[in-house]
Amino acid sequence: MNKVIVVLLAALFAAAGLTRQKATAQEKQEKTAPAAKRARWHGRIVRINKDLSTLDVRRQGIEKKIYYDSSTKWTQGGNDVKMSRFKEEEDVICLGTYDEMGKFHATQIELQLP
């Protein structure tokens, strides 16, 4: 009788441990998923389309369309600057995220010093 109780208790603790381990793994996956969507693109501005709120930025022959909006921070040397300081052929670093359609939405665009 005592052996049966010990075996049942051991099985109960093992099942509880596995359940907790699975829940912890799911929590870690949920926490890292948004971080995996963060994006960075460094290159030169090819085109600026203010009507569509986009920049085309080229790096090593690859062009990427960068979408911006009123919440996008425009910076140079860590300080806020006006968007009008950004011209074609300027070197920029774009930080943001990809949406579910694969579009790059910039949260910050940093103008690099020459």
C-alpha cells in the first residue's frame, strides 16, 4: 500500500513538473517573438516619396522600401532633427519592425555623419 502511494505521488510530481516546464517554454517564446520582428536597415537613400511616406534605401545593390509615419523619429548623432534634413544619397540607418505583409515600418531613421 505504501509503495502505491509513493509511486502515485512521484507520478503526480513528475506530471506537475512537465506541465510547468511546458508553460515556461511557451512564456519565453511569447516574450522573444516580438523581439524577433525588430529590424534594421543601413544604406543610402535612393528616393524619397513624401506623398506615400516612403524612402527607398539601397544597400549592396538591394533596395528596400521603408515606410514612415508621424511617430517616426528622425535623428542625427542621437539628436532629433527635421525630416527635411534627409536628402537623396544620404547614408541612413533605419530601425523599425516588419508587419505581417513584410513591409518595413520605421520607428527611427538616423542620418549618419559624413
